[in-house]
Amino acid sequence: MVSSVPGPLVERRPERRVVAPARRLVGVVEVPGDKSISHRALLCNAVARGVARVRNLGPGGDCQTTLRCVRALGVRVDQETDGSLVVHGVGLGGLREPEDVLDAENSGTTARLLAGLLAAHSFLSVLTGDASLRRRPMGRVATPLQRMGATVLGRAGGQLLPLAIRGGALRGIRYETPVASAQVKSALLLAGLHASGPTELREPAPSRDHTERLLRAQGAALDVAEGRVVVEGGHQLRAVDVDVPGDFSSAAFWLVAACLHPQARITVRGVGVNPGRTGLLEALEAMGGRVTVSNERVVGGEPVADVTAESSQLRGIEVGGALIPRLIDEVPILAVAAAVAAGPTLIRDAAELRAKESDRLHTVAAALRLLGAEVEELPDGLAIAGGARLRGATCHSAGDHRVAMAVAVAGLVADGPVTVEGAEAADVSYPSFWNDLDRLAER
Ligand code: S3P
């Protein structure tokens, strides 16, 4: 058995990367395993009965964090020589009291989904995270979990980490979340699996449904309709092997880079194209992007395809409403596309971006201005003038992986080199990003 491994005790060393403009962008790339699906493959199989193999788990810090937490809760997870992980499920309610604080580091998905599982266990656990995660809202999971019967205490009246959780016998509830959030939905579904009676969740717009797909494959009693899901508690899950597809949110950087660069063609192979994630494809199509999806297939209940993007003449668009949850993580890179596109782009209904790894409306607007774009920050979005010739500059990631990578892509199409301070942030989702960038960019 592999014992629990403590989290990193020191902050990572800051890194600076200089991205020079590319002469051409060409090639085929396989991006790392999907971060959202990886978390769920570990967490849902941890409380299933039986043994499951997880292949191509996301290599980034966030997924490693979930792995450490699951092990700290008494779940045996073996790493095979081919890199796959074998999860020995403990069954519903079978997690063990952790010896120490559980550290979700930078990962909101780890913290919120784990809170749902911990709420169903009658031991004490304390959940914390890094400086960024300790600023992010946790009341959105603490409040419904309290209503189900768990004791959840936290800073700022239960709004912020650290959270202290003593769970126990839960009762199903009907809950309407004010935000479309797959993390909130998934936390309640994981708690609801353990509750008496049905747990019903409604959200204002559909969010990604990876949890529903996996739980259904595991035999959970789920009833799903648009914007609403009900889980019946008390049914054991069976372990299910998961082949994690490439992460669409990582692929997004290359798709936009190829659309923006005048000499470009990039294929991302084997990437997840769950419709809850691919709003960027619709946005790019509306902007005139030349993006094609081919070789579509279904792997383990998730749609997978190869996606190719080529040099395009983009024009500005308006984005808002139900499309936002479907491209929520792609707004930083969409904003880079909009800065270069002809004509203005308006992004609305995206106030959620202020509660991500950084306040992304603010950090993205600040970076784009340094790069020479005209951007206005709105309370719930961005107004981007378009038509900018991006110039070399030094931008800071603000510790946010998606900002670091979006700025790097701007460097590939700018007039001069772009320096990314805090480039190490990319490691939480895409540690090989800089290698792939060097490989795809001809100089
Ligand atoms: C995620 C859901 C989204 C997303 C995050 C991953 C998930 O967050 O931004 O990167 O795996 O469930 P919210 O649920 O808070 O919108």
C-alpha cells in the first residue's frame, strides 16, 4: 500500500519565460489528460466498490493534489509502470479520518468535490488551500452541505478555507444554485449519493456534466435533464476504468494560436469534446475561425475527437448567457483572440471569472493592455476593441495557469518577445506547455 504523501511544503520557485514571435506554427499535439475528468475518475472510484484503472490522468499539480488527498483518506492507489493508476475503492462511506489537514493547494475542484464527500463521513476533516484558493468562495458548497445535515465551519462565516467538516448521516435536499457551477453540482451529487432520499440540484444554465456521465456508468441512480439533476442516495457505485481524454481547455491555447497566426495549422489529437466544454469552438466559428473537428468517437462515455485549426481572419463577436459556462475556462485565451480580431468583442455574464485562480477579468484586461490592446473591464465581462497589433511586453501570470498560457500565445503572434513572469503557474494543468510551444513554433 502506498502511504499518504504530504503536499509541497514550499511555494514553487518563480519562473520567467520569454516567448519570441513564431515564423510558423505547425504540427500535431496531444495535450495532457483532462483535469476535470481526472479529478472525478479518482474521487468517484475512491468511493466505489472494486478496483478501477485510470489511464492518462492529468499530470498537472491539481490532479496530483486530488491523488494525495484521496490517499490521505485511506484509499489505496497504486501507480503502474505504464503510468496508469489503480484505485482500490472503499465503497460509499468508507473513507478514513485523515491524520492531517487536507491541502487542495491551487485546485478549486479538489476542494469543492472533496467537501461533498467529506460531508458524508462522520469524522473530522480540515480542508485548506494555497493563498489563491483561500480567497475563493466556498460558501456555495458549505451552505447546501450544511442544509443536508453536515457541520461545516470556515473563515468568514463558512465562506472561506480552511473549512472544518464533521459529516454524518445526510438527508437529500432540493437546491437551486445561484451560479452555474459543475463544482457545486458535483459536490452535492457526491454528498447526495450518501444521503437518505433524493438530492435535487438546479442550476441557472447547464455546466459540464462529467460527474453525471461517470456516476451513471458506475450504476448511480441519476435523473438528468437540462439544468437539473437528481440523485437517489444509498446505491453503491461500481468501479469503472477511465481512459482520460486530452483536455479541451489545454487544447484551446493551440486552437486560438493557429487561428491568429498567419502561417499556421495545428491538430490537437484525442481531445475531449464534451459539449459542456466546447463553447470556444462555437465562439471561434462565429468569429470566422477555420477549425474542424474530425475522427469523432466516444471513449468511456465521453466524446473525443481530433481538432484542427488554421490561420484565419477573425472578427469580433458578442458572447454571453448560457454559452459562458461552456467556455468559462477559455475566456483568457478568447480575449487574446478578440484583441487581434477585426472589430469589437463584448463578453458579458462572466462575473464568475472574478472567483477563479485569479480575478480573470482584471488580470486578463491588465495583461492585454500591456500587450497593446484596448480593453475595458466591465463588472461582468470585458469590452475589447479588437484590431490590435500586439507588441512585446512583460506580463505577470498573477499565479494563474490560464493567464500564463494565454499571454504566451500572445507572444507567438506579437511584434516582439513577450516575457511571462510567474510562468510556473502553467504546471497546475499543463506542465509540458512550454515544451509543446517550442515544438510547434518555428522561428
Ligand atoms: C470545473 C468547473 C469549473 C471550471 C474549473 C473546473 C470542474 O468551475 O472553471 O476549472 O472540474 O468541475 P466552476 O464549477 O466553479 O464553474
